[in-house]
Amino acid sequence: MSDPLCLRLAGAVLPDPSDLRRRHVRKPARRTDHYLERYDRRTLFYDCVYHEDRGEYLFTAPRFLNLWQEFRDRLRLDGAPVRGLSRQWSAKYEQVRIRAPRGTVSLDWPGGWQIAPRADLADRFAGLDAVVTMNRDNDLRWIREWLAYLCRVHGLEAAVIFDNGSTAYRPQDLAETIAAIPGMRASAVLVADYPYGPRDSGKGLEVRPKFLQPALMNLARTDLLRKAGAVLNADIDEIVLKRGGQTVFEATRASRLGALRLPGSWAYPGPEDPAPCAHRFHVWRATGERPSNPKWCAVPGKGLSRAGWFVHHVGGELFRLLPARDDLAFVHCRGTSTGWKGGRFKAPGQMARDPELEALMQTHFSGARA
């Protein structure tokens, strides 16, 4: 069991009176109603933290695009313009580092805009095997059972959950639920109530408009979990199987590139079962269905992790060369979701009960042990 910790990311959102907005990343003909509703034009950055051990500030942000010059030119440290910013960016997020003693950070905006850097939590997770994920309104019982399974079967010791605007309960309730799980040595809930972004895909050379999740994955990599042992990226509806002798964390540490590729397959509740619903209803498989996108486990700061963490891969194209481990695959429970990313509950027409899933759910997800 761990101490419950819940705090808000130290970000900044452009105020309503300002006309300054992030430019669109699609031409007018490609701006659907869905895109216009969900594209994040106002978040300047998601988080700011000061690393005492490195003597530097770390900002994590969506793609700045046209906002970069405004951010760079208006940033102040103890009232003086900031020099020597180190900017690192990918197609989906950006990070800015400032080597400087701790001071007063602000933006030179009309009326003043002071930034309060968040506390560095990396020592809380040092050396621990952890999971990182996002959440929005998933049932607390689902989360408790899912994490308890990972603790029992894979030796999970820590959890970092970014809460993306839950309204069904307080973030503190989520933090207390996680902290009370047997085997959980450290945990944190980070409130990240920024726009998730459009679900539809980009096209050609367009900048992909979904910034939040990749940014938070890399915030975990470079900040919160940078000192952790190994880190699993899996959603609450994804159950990592253990069919052999190694846990997912043991296998990851043993890998030469410090990363493991986890193949996924879909599981469904039965036609008469409720949806959304708990993991235990997912004992049905569909015939001839395409696999779920892969997930991963990685050692921070080693091998492929140096090139970044993303939703379905670590370190770019080299990830595709990692052999998939059937003994450490995951089951994607189609109905265990509040649907915050879109419709997820349409079951295929032809399904059959799966004995492996029945045994898994009976042993670990029946509700009796959570």
C-alpha cells in the first residue's frame, strides 16, 4: 500500500480575451466538425517541473507551432528574459529545458502570468516497476481489479495515472483507490484536464492533431518515471497475460534494447452482457478479427526509450523489429471503457467462448479478490 497522492499538472492555457491561438494543422477543406470541436488551440503547455538534481526546468507542451515565438520571447526568470532554452520536439509533442537555479518563473503577459512549477516526484518511483496510463471516468472497481492483477501476477509496484477530466468521482478518490491496493508501493494521480484531441487520423504530411497522450507519455519518461525500474504502458481495459515464467518487467529488463513489444487481441462481453462492463464479462473471442495495436514495456533511459515513448511504440521504427512475445501478450477488453475516445461496444456477429479467458477471469477478475 502507498500514500495517496493527487496533484494537478502545472500548465498554462491561453485566456479567452486573447486572440492568440495555435494555428490549425489542417487545410479548411479537411476541418471536420469533429476536428474543430476537439483540436486544442489554447493550451500553451501542459506542465512545468523543476528538477533539483539537474538544476533545470522542464516544460512539456503540445506542438507550439506559431506559439513558439510568443512562449520563448515572453518567458521570464526572476523578471529577466530567459536565454539558452533547449527545445526538443517530435511530430506530436514538445519539451523545453532551461538550465538555471530555481527562481520565479513567469510569462510577460498583460496583467502578469506567474508559473508555479510542480514538485519533482521521480524519487517516489525510483527503482520500482510501474504502469503509466490515462483515465477518464472508468469505474473505480475496474481500476482496482486491473491494478491488483498486475501486482499479483507481474509484481507491479507503482502506478502513474493521468486523469483526463473525470466527473464520475474526484481525482482524490482515484488516488485513494490506487494507494490502498496490496503490493502498491508508490502511486500518483496527475490531473491533466486538457483537450484529448481529434480521434480521426491525419493525412499525408499533416501535423497529427492528437498532442496530449504522446506528451504525457514522454512527461512520464523524462520526469515522473525517469528513475523507475521498468514501465508498462497499458490501458485499464488491457490485461497483460503471463503464460511463461517471466513477468513483463523481468522480460523487459532482460531485453538488449530495454523494451518489449506486447501483441494484443480483442475480447468481448457476451451478447446478453452489459456494456460498458467489468473485465470479467470478457470471455468471448471473435473469429478472424485483426489484432489490437501493440503496447509496450520499457526501461527509462535505456535503448529505445531514448527516442521517446508513444501510445503504441517505443523509439520509432526500430520497435517494429522487436519480436512479439506470445507468453506476454495482452487481452483488450472491448467493453471495459466509458467510451471517452469514441464508440467501442459494437460486438462482432460470430463469437465463441474462450477457455483461457474464462479461467483468467474466474481466477483474477471475479470480484472476490479485489
